[in-house]
Amino acid sequence: MAETIPNKIWEKRDSGTQRAQFFPLMEEPKIDTLKRKLVVGVAPVGAFVTKDVLPMVPNNPKEVIAAAKECFDAGASLIHIHCKTPEGILSVDPQLSVDTLQPIKEL
């Protein structure tokens, strides 16, 4: 059975030491991104997230393509997307995938 983390850990602002025992990466040294290559991946399209839940989520091919361009322009190296119909419905239709991914590939 998994150990339950007491809520008190999250209530304290000075609980970095306590959090580190559950999330040891917090103790890793900072990476100087100006001296090393950094891959930034983004996932701006939720598979089952719609505009009624999150108004800014790209919800059709045109919006997905625009979001991809914006992400790449901001420095993203890769993008994870879910193709959606013009009505915002998640789809694995091959032609929809081509129609969405080809413009992104050409960015």
C-alpha cells in the first residue's frame, strides 16, 4: 500500500527539506541553459480538454497549427498534439492527421 503524504507538508512555505524527501530532483544542481543545449517540449492540446473547461486550448486544426507555430517561435523544440476535427472532437482520422501535421511540419 502506498504511503500517504500528510497535507501539512504542503501547507508550510519552508518545507523544502521535507518535499525533497519525496521529490529528490529538487536537490539537483541547476542547469545553466546558456552553456548547454536544452530541449523544450510542449503539449498545448489536451486530448479530452475542451474550450468549456479551458478557453485557450486549441480545439480545431487551424488553432492547433497556430499554437504549434507560436510554440516553435517561442523556442520549443518539439510539440505533442492531438488532432481534432473542426468541431473540436478528438480524432485519429488519417486525412485529418495529414491536414493538421503537414502545415506544422512546414513551419
